[in-house]
Amino acid sequence: MRRQLFPTRIPWRRRVSLPIGIGALIAGAIGYFLIPFPVVFFLMSNGLCERDEAIWTGALTAPVGALSIYLAFLGFDCPLRTLGARLGVRRLKWQDLLWSLLGFCVILTGSIQLNFIWGRILKLLKVSHIEKQNLLEMAEKTGWGSFFAMGAVVIILVPISEEVFFRRGLYGVLRPLGAWTALIVTSLLFSAVHFFLFGFPSLFLMGLVFQLVYLKTRNLAAAITTHALVNLLAMFGAFLVRLGVPVE
């Protein structure tokens, strides 16, 4: 039997029922969009942050809140001791790390090419756009304390929450439509929810690579590691800008 480079078999060891899976996704999505509002209101009403900083602090709480709600919803369907098996998470092996690093390299080289081509297309079409996400711009200008707190969220919590939500949750719900259909749709939605026109192709590539790493290793922790490396690179770029080092 011929061995597939990227197996399309289901990577988790225990399934989640479809109604619970859909309910968890909806609840997590609602939490993603609603949780930032009380955070922003609290920060601004108490004078703890300026408007822009309060907004992006609230935005950083969104994926964490969505993850908490998603996992809590899954708790209705399974005991906590089986959660790792249902998510497809296990201890990282060296083979998993190799695939994570390979995925990171593919994203790094592919994104450079995609951003160049896509940027030219947007200019030809005379479509106005920004070339850097607002969150990274804020990271370059905020205080050092806020910068490192933001880095911890972006490098650790965001990869965990987004990989659980997209690579396991959304992919799992769409998987009955076919492995490759689920892969493409999940990656498109992952790119779309970042609301970053210039980065749409590279974010789509990231979604594809994160999912393929998960499918190949059958370990969500490997996809989380790849995602964390990408975000680490972005925050390192913001760190260099703060030091006055040109990174363009």
C-alpha cells in the first residue's frame, strides 16, 4: 500500500459528537466577538489605558475567552481526562518538531513570495490597504510592560486557542464534507477572520500548513508549535523596530 505524504485520516483519537462540536464552535465564536467589549469598557472607564491600547488589549482577550468557552462546552460531551484524546494532543516527539520546523520554513519562504505578488496585484487594482497588522503596530509603540505581556499572549495563548478552534474544532465539523474540502474552507476562514487584506494569501498559507502539520503528525501540539514560531518571529520583528533596527 502506497504511503501518503500527508495522510487525510482523522488525527484525533476520540471523536466529538457533531451537535456538541457545532455548539462549541458557535459558543466560542460568540465569546470571541463579545468578550472584548467589557474588557475595553473596564479599561477605559477606569482610565487604565488609552482608547487604542484598550481596544487591542480587549482584542487579545478574545481568543483566550473563545478557547475557554469552547473547552467548557466540550465538557458537556466528555470528561476532562479524555479531552487530550479528543483534541488530538499528545507529548511532542522529535519527529513532530521536525515537521513543525519544516512548516515554519514553508510559511516563511512562501509568505515572502505571496506578499510580494499580492501587494503588486493590490497596487495594480488601486485597492487601498495597510501592510502591517494594527496589533503589531501597537506592539511597536506601547510600553515595554505591555509589549512583553502582549508577546506572551501572542506567542503562547493565541496559537493554542486558534489551533484548537480552527484545526480541531472547525476542521472536525467540516471533515464529513471531505478532508480537502475541510482543509481549504478552514484555511479560508482562518485568513478571513484576521481582517487583514494584505496578509490574506499568507494567512491562508499558514492555515494550510498548520492543518497539514496536524494531519501529518496527528498531534495538535505540533501545529501549535508551528503557529507559535510564526508569531514569535512577528513579535521579534516588532522588538527590533522598537530598538530602531530597520526590518523592512
